[in-house]
Amino acid sequence: MFLVDRGPWYVWPFQRLGVPWRHETFGERSAVERWFRVVKQRAKGFGKR
């Protein structure tokens, strides 16, 4: 199950591939995005050293 936001570009690829997906603005999806934000911030720090 893929959790997606309101991006209209998500609908047709998932439907065409038959992949299960669900629209979710807050909740589990937001927690995953927060984690990726932390990873991106830490990765930028490596490039500056």
C-alpha cells in the first residue's frame, strides 16, 4: 500500500499498474516525510565538510 498526497500525477500510474494506494494528507505519510527531511538535512551536512 502506497500512501500519497493530493498530487494528481499519482492516480493513473497506480491504477494502470494495479498497485494498491491510498490518499492520505496527514498521519503515517507525514511521519515518513518528516524522516526523509531529517535524512536530507544530514546528507547536506556531509557535502559541506
